[in-house]
Amino acid sequence: MKLPMRVLFLCTGNSCRSIIAEALANHLGAGRLEAFSAGSQPTGEVNPNALKVLARHQIPVGEVASQSWDEFADQAFDLVVTVCDNAAGESCPVWLGKTLKAHWGVADPAPVQGDDETVARAFERTLRALEVRLEALLALPLAALKPAELVAALGDIQQRLSHTFPG
């Protein structure tokens, strides 16, 4: 793989999980990853709690927006990662390009209701679930991996870490 690896994080609404994943990947990747996010049916608004959890961890967000994957139809990516939650019966968008694909199922914090602390905890869990997966990805020798090796490693990351942070 050539670096930086261009990664597109996809979910349906592009308001929480994919936004958090994009910011984390750009921050933790430190030039090894160039991340973007989009949704198959974007809400048009970034969830304010997603921005709050990133701010609490001092993770730069840049100019973020809930946007359609159509915005990226003509762009080349090295990897597309869906972050929707199959276990909760969510339908994940399917990227039809020839790009390498992976699925990192993460629970959606957006529907969590309750007091501010309860909602904040849900967003913390989502951030942590994505963070540990990204740290595992970044621990790999990305520049030396062949595409099939990267896909296998991404599947292994999801399988190993989904038990710790189910999605």
C-alpha cells in the first residue's frame, strides 16, 4: 500500500460514527491515513454529541459535514470501511467500486436517550470502539501489506475487537 492510505468511512446517516471515525483516523494516522466520511442517506447534520466527544479528547475535526457518498463517486480510495451496526438490524450501505472493503460494526450512539451523562457515555463507547480498531490498523506495516493481507487484517481486527466493543 502506498501512504497515505485514502480511507472512506461509510454509514447510513453520516452524522456520528463515520464522522468520529474520519476525525480519529486523520488524527491518529498522523499522515499515514487520509480519511473522509459519507453516508448513503445523510442526515444533513452532524450530531452535536459527536463533535462534543471529539472535543473532549482534543481530536481536531476540521471542516466536517454530513454528506452523501455521491460527493466521492469520482474519487479513488484505498479502503472503504462501513461502520453501521448489522447486529442492530441496520442496513449497511454497499460501496460498489473496486476499492478494498471492510466492515467495522459499531453501535449507533445517536438514538441513546437519557441525561447528559448517559448520552456522553454512549458517544465515549463509540469513540473508543473506533479508536481501538484504528490503533490496531495503524500497528500494521501498512506500506508493506498486499491488498489481500490488508483485507484479512481488517477482518481480524473487527472479529477480535467486536467482543470488547460490540456494534
